[in-house]
Amino acid sequence: MSDRNVSVITISREYGAFGRTIAQKVADLLSLPLYGRDEIIKKVAKESGYSEDDIRKESEQMSRGARWMNAFLNNAAVYSSSYDEIFKAQREVILELAQSPCIILGRCGGHLLREEGIPGFHVFLFADRKTRLARAAQLPENQGHTGKDLERLINKREEGRENYYRQYTGCSMGDTRNYHLSLDTGRIPVDVCAQMIVTAVRAKTSAESEQR
């Protein structure tokens, strides 16, 4: 394992828990580049040969049926699904990005860094369902969806994200033992969450430097 200072922050989040908003605030406070869905998809498309549309459909989202089928077919030695190939390409991109100080939002980033022994600070953001539904209704991708229709859409996205995470990490995304810091964004204002992350990262980095 490298002995360098913590330089990479990964942020995992429930859908609608202000993940991108808080990640951007942390990036601004620390003057670090932020790599989220759009940035990583562009890089994966460039390096993998898959289109951005294909990657957008099959990265960080997996239905229960698709997860079952993927696991079943992977028992065949010659089989490799597009989910798997895209994940492999995404993994390479994330590990490359993690060679320099940055913030990685989602994409199983924390798990990938831990597997490779790359130092990082790992955050999980969650919120009550009412908060997440209200936030989801504000997102451009959900415009035109209201009431029960919006709830069904959110349920599908939440399930897809959890299935994807479990498929490629073998863990539950909300297992707090896998994170340095977990924050309830429904009870703590987003600006305060961002500042808490920055304070914790700086404290951890300082403590590790003193131990050397």
C-alpha cells in the first residue's frame, strides 16, 4: 500500500441525496477536479469503444433480472457481458484518475480504491425518502414525472444503483463500515455537509502526516 497522503475523495450516495451538489462544493473548497457521471462516461467511451449512450444505460444501473442473468451467464467461461466490459473500462479510468488528487462521485470508486490499496477518503451520503423525493423532482432528468409516477421512477433508479453496486463489489452500498464518514443530508444542510467532509479530510491527512 502506498504511503502517500490522502489525495482522493470518493463519494457514494443514495439517489436524490444531493450527491453531485455536495461533491461540487467540496471540489470548490479544496480546488480539486470532480469526476462524476458525465465526466467518467466521456472518458470511458473514449478508451473503450462503447458509445456514451451504451455506457450511460449500463453503468451504475442494473435491474434485478439483469443482475441475475449476468451472474448466471458468467458461469460460462467464454461469456463476458457488456455490463462487465463497461465496468472493466470504467475501473481502469477511475484507477488512472486516482493517481492525482481528485473527487470521484459514485461508480464504486471507494471499493475500487480499497481493492488496489490506493489511499482515499470515502464518504456516504443518505437522506430520508421525503427529502430524496423532493430533490429528485428538481432534477432535469425527472422533469414531467410527478406523484406515483415519480416514486416508481425513483424506486427503479434506487434498485438499479444498489444492484449494480452489489454485483461489482459484493457489498451493500449503505454499509457504513466501508466509509470514513456518513452524512444525513436530509438533516444536515448541504453547505455544512461539504464543510464537514473538508474538515475531516484535512484532519485525517494531518494525522497521517504526523505519524510518519
